Amino acid sequence: MSIYSVPEAVGLPQSVEEGAAFAGRSLSLPRLSLFRLLPVNGSGVVASAAWAVFGLSCLWWEDRGDWSRTHEVAISAFVIAGIVLVTTLSGSLLGRFGAGLQKRAPWLLVLGLFLSLWEVATAKFGWLPLPFFPPPQAIVEVYTDDLPKLLDSAFASVKLQLGGYVIGAVAGFLTGVSIGWSRSVGYWVHPILRFIGPLPATAWLPIAFFTFPSSWSASTFLIALATGFPVTVLTWSGVASVSNAYYDVARTLGAKPSFLVLKVAIPAALPHVFVGLFMGLGSSFAVLVVAEMIGVKSGLGWYLQWAQGWAAYANMYAALIVMSLLCSGAITLLFRTRDRLLVWQKGVVKW
Amino acid sequence: MVALAVTERASTALARGAALDVEGVSHAFDIDGAVLPVLDDVSFSVKPGEFVALLGPSGCGKSTLLRLVAGLEAPRSGTLREDGDPITGPFPSRVVVFQDPTLFPWRTVWNNVALGLEAQGILKTQRHRVDAAIELVGLSGFRNAYPHQLSGGMAQRVALARALVNDPQLLILDEPLGKLDSLTRITMQAEIASLWQRSGFTTLLVTHDVEEAVFLANRVIVFSDRPARIKADIAVDSPYPRHRGDPKLSELRRNILGLLGLDATW
């Protein structure tokens, strides 16, 4: 094969067969070639091995504590190792799933190694002190044995967050458009915004909890407040920064004021509005968790607090993972919506 | 300086063009308390269907005059009339094509062109006019493209279609070709000339390109430095289609450059 004499071509097999032939011989190639080959084929095999190592690490030594899911975790690790290996070897036969897995193989490798290390450092040799650093099987145990409570909490959090966020976003958007458009509204609202807006919403907690009829409505208000401020300011600046040339064009074409607001100012301001919605989402998460920890008797923040009271650290990590997935999911959803509405923009950040 | 000549009635005048009367218009801007006069007692009349170029040094106030004609601003003194009626605000019979295409980046080419009909609330029944206007400027293949995907010349064509779809009686061109490369500019000059001849609307073109003015217009009005005052009103009576090499046009160009004090290098 002429490829061996052309180093540039080594990392890029021309076909599947050629690639497979390559993988077989890669060990005899110089180091550089092996390294180049890794993202293509080899890393899938190594990732599979890493997961097998994780499974073995669960079984090889005795647990230092009493965890009921060690075997299940080990078996799952072997299953994942098997899936990764089969997918890697079958190459392009599995289509998109196979391709996606190949792309993520380096990550799977690192994850497998990390889990092995975590397993060994906690459950097997206790390098990290228990109970503050529970092993993977302890966290899996939370998901299998305490699932209903965790799901209830997650659902309560989503409900509270969604209600407050939607109210805050709508109110902020309408306020922002009004101050951006009308001078007289700006005259009255701007000072209030400057006075109240920068106050962290959490500072209202003590007042909100005794002025509102229920802790749920108080929390909704606080989340709306935390969302509303950035959305208002960004919408306002978006509307205010719309080029006068757009208005001139629309006016010479016969546009009435309502058209100028709805079809010129608002679409032109939308990129700003989404920045505000993104910032509002971030600060409202903080308010949500604090409100749940302090006053609301449900939700993931409350679950965290409750788990800490029982020194159930595995439950805390489990809840943290769920929370992270939910927050990240919410941001993903927001960015998807933005990408769909703002297809006309060039070079938007991919989340 | 007085007018060099008076135009005879433009031969292409059709019923669709509007007449424009500018009577004693003066205008000024307040800049940090100081009053900056931009137009000084400007008066002229444009007959229906005429193509008039307003020529003058950069920053002399020609574009301000166009904003007054479009109705985007009101003059400090004097009146502007379209077909005898005073101009008090923007109206879709007078459409402007600006130096920048200022397409709405969030709208596709089709939706940008549809803007005027949509703003007037007649888009639903008149969708075919949008298609026709896009066809007219030769961009049928790009109706679903977004402005950032277009070249400068294509964007300016879309802006032209966005104006023409309204069936204007007075087309106001504010240096629409000023930012295009010279090849695209030559092509589009010819296109504008033929569009104007076919449709018969009155056209007001602001430009600082003398060749463009004499190539396109029936009449060239030359302005002084700011505050703008009319220096000369010159008829260009060569028949269309014109040729850039026409010695008559070259002679005229030289005269106009002379009026602007720029004939030394000719």
C-alpha cells in the first residue's frame, strides 16, 4: 500500500475496508500514525476497554461499605463496553447511531476512566472520605430506590420554574417594548426599574414569604422578578437600538405605528431579547433553588436540603445531576427556539 | 448662476407620473444649539414622468431635500406639493430607494419586497405583484434567500423591487448605486433607465456622479455647497437609449464639472 509512504494520508482511510485493514496494522505503525488513527477507529475500542475496566473495578475488590447495586453497576458497565465495541467494529453499518458514537468515543473513554478511578477511590480503598464522597453505585441506588420522591421533586421544580419564568419573561418583554417605544412610559418606568431591578431577587425572600398567601406564589413572584429584570433591560435596549433607517423605509412604504412596533421594532430587537431571556433563565434558577431550600416544601432544592439533613450525600449528588440535566435542558430548549426564530442571523453561538 | 436651459416637456411622460413642485424650501438642523442651514430657498418643478437628477458636492443637502420630498421630515419654510397637494407625511406613492439597501435582515427577499403591500394591508390580494417585482429585477431564484446571503448589487436590486412593487408615481433615488462596484453600477444604471422608460413614473435621483446624472436624466439640477442653492438647471435632450461615449453627453459632463469647479483635470 502506497499509503505507508505518505504520512498525510495515514489518518484518512479512503473506505471502510481500507480503514479496517488499517486498524489491524496500526500497532506496527510509528506512534504518530497510531495517534492519528485514534479518532477514526481505535478510540472506540479503547473506550470500550475503559468501560470494561470500570466494570471490573466494581467486582475485583470488596466494597468498603454496604451498597446494594454494585453488581448491577458492574453489569451495566460491561453492557456499555459491549455496545461500544460492537458499534465500533460494525463501522458504518449502524448509520447515524454508529457515527454519533464514534464521534463521542474520546469522551466515552475519559468517562470510563473517570468512573473507574472514582469507584476505586471511594468504594474500594476509601482515598476520599465517606460518606461525603459516595461511590457511583450509591448514586445509582438513589435512582433505583428513591425514584418516586426524586421525580416528584423534579416535577415540582419544573412547575414552579416554568410558571415564574413565563410570567417574568412576558412581563419583561412587554415592559421593555413599552419603555423602548414610548418616551412617557420610559419616564415613569425607568426610575422604578433602576431602583428595583439591580436588587437580587433573593433579597426579597423574607418579605415575599410573609406578604404572599402561599410560599408557592411568593416563589413564583421572585422567579418572575429575577427573569423580568434582564428581559426588560435587554428588550428595551434592543428596541432602542433599532436603526432609524428601518423606520424610514417602513414609513415611506406606508407603515402605521402599530406596524412599526410589531413588524420592525420587535423583530429587530429579538436577538437582544434572547440574550435577556438567557440571562433571566440563569438568575431564575438561582432564585428557584434558594426559594425551595428556604420556604417551599417541595422541589429539588428542598430535596437537597432534606438529604443534607439526613447526611444522605448520595441523594444530594443524585439530585444535583438531575438539576443539572434540567437546567441544561431548559437552556438547550431556549437556544433551539432562538435558532429557529433567528435563522436570518449569521454566526450564532451553538449551545 | 442662472439656469442654462429650460427643459421641454419630457417625451416619455405618461399619466402615471406625479408632478412635483418645490416652492421656496429652506431647511436647517439644530446641532448642539447651533443652527446649521442645509437648504436655502430652493424652488423647482418636476413635470409628470420626468427624470431629474440632483447633483451637488457631498454633504450639500441633496439627501435632506429628498427626505422632505418623501415626507419623512417637514421643511422649516416653503412648501412641497405632489400633483398640487401639499406633502405632509410619507405616502406609498412616493417611495425612496436609499443609498444602503436597508433590507430587513429577518425577512427573506420575498418578504422584504412584500413590505409595502403588507404595511398597507393589501398583501393578501396582491401577492402576484411581489412575484412580478422580483421577476422585474431578475432575482426570481433568490426569493427565499436572506439579505446576508446577497451581494451588494443583489441587495440593491431587492431594494428597488421593494420600491417598485408599490407602483410609485414618484420614485426617489438617494444615491442608490453609490456603494456598488463600477461594473454593477453601469449595469444597474441601464436597468433603471429602461424601467423608468417602460413605467413612466417621475424620478428624482440624488447623485454626486456627473456621468450617472447626464446618462440617466432629462434634466440635471446642480446645487451649490451647503446651504444648498440651485446653481443651474440643465436639460439633457439626448434620446434614450443613450450611449456613454456620446460626445454631446461628454460635453455636458464637462460643463457641469465646470460648474462644480472641477473641470481643471478634464
